[in-house]
Amino acid sequence: MYYITLTRNPALDAEEWHTLVEESSDLSLTNTIPRMDPVTSEINVIRMPGTAIWTGHPAGCNFHFVLENNKIIVGAADSFVKQKASEIAISLCAEMTCSFG
């Protein structure tokens, strides 16, 4: 599993990210992300502007790409998510870094 970050100089901005998401057939802006409460194990939906959901994973899993602090991040990524992140990076002329975790 990878933790992926997309960065660019000049910095990525929300308008550019939203345009890319709107033009994509397999991304949609949700501005929310599910999080598990560590105490109760309940899933809560947290408002997080700049969040897009990718629905194109072959296994039917949804992954959240989040624009935060001028970076796009996605966690728990497998090779399919890594490929999608690479496509996004190319579209935005951004640099992609992956860390294992």
C-alpha cells in the first residue's frame, strides 16, 4: 500500500482541481471523507473541502483524493490508485511521490 502526494510549483489550487474533477468521468467532488472514530469504531462523515472520490477502481472500491495545503493526497493506495494518481499528476503537470506504509 502506498501513501501518495501530488505537488507542483506553482502550487496546485482549488479551482484547477475542481475543473479537473468536473471534466473526469470517474471522479466526483464530495467535499467529505469518512473517518472511523477510534473510541466507538463508528464511521463519521467529516466535511473536507477539496475531496474527490474516484469510482474507477476495478474492484469497485472508492478512494478519496484530497486537495489539502496545495497538495493532492490519497492513502491506502494500491497499484490501480497509483496509476490514477499518475494520470492526475500528468494532467496537472505535478510531481508524484509515493511512500510505503
